[in-house]
Amino acid sequence: MPGFLVNMNAVALCSHAGQVKFMAPNPRVKVMGTPVPLGSVPSVVAGCAFPPPPVANGPCVTAMWNPGTFTVRVKSMGQGLLCQSSLANCIPTGTPAMISFAGQTRVQGQ
């Protein structure tokens, strides 16, 4: 999926406005001097406003990035990288999370 490559300064939100925090930087790739996150490692969600049981099944706790939305032509350590169009599924709610700002606007990947 084409778009700006994501670095650790990126802003990602769950569907309920919770902030997604990338947990593991890639030790080999930096974009604009900042490491890119590993998409294979779950991200932590903080501040999700979705109500807990019995009202609903929230809040969002983690976000698992969908490998089908990683870059396919640009890779590091054999894995595609996250780009601005990458998507995640939040656990336990199953709702999507998306990147609203890639953290940089110079380097693009497909």
C-alpha cells in the first residue's frame, strides 16, 4: 500500500479516539533520523473511550497491525514497513485503528 513511511513519531488513533503507541523500533531503519516501528509487534492503546462490559466490549487495549497493509516493495529484515495507509485491528473490540500522521512527509514506500 503506498504512502508515507511511518516513524516512531507517528500519530495513530483507534476508532474511539484512543492514542496508539508504537512499542518496538526497528533497529535497522530510520526515517528523518527517527526509527520506524516494527509492524509485527502489537501497539498499546491508551485513552480509548469505548465503555467496558456490560455496556460494550471496550476499551481498546492493543492494536495488531494487518500485514496486508504493510509495504510490499520496501522491506527491512524481510518484513514490509508500516505506511500511512496501514490499518490495525484493536483488541478486544475488533474495531479498526488507523494512522492519522505518519510522523514525516518526505519518504514514501509501496
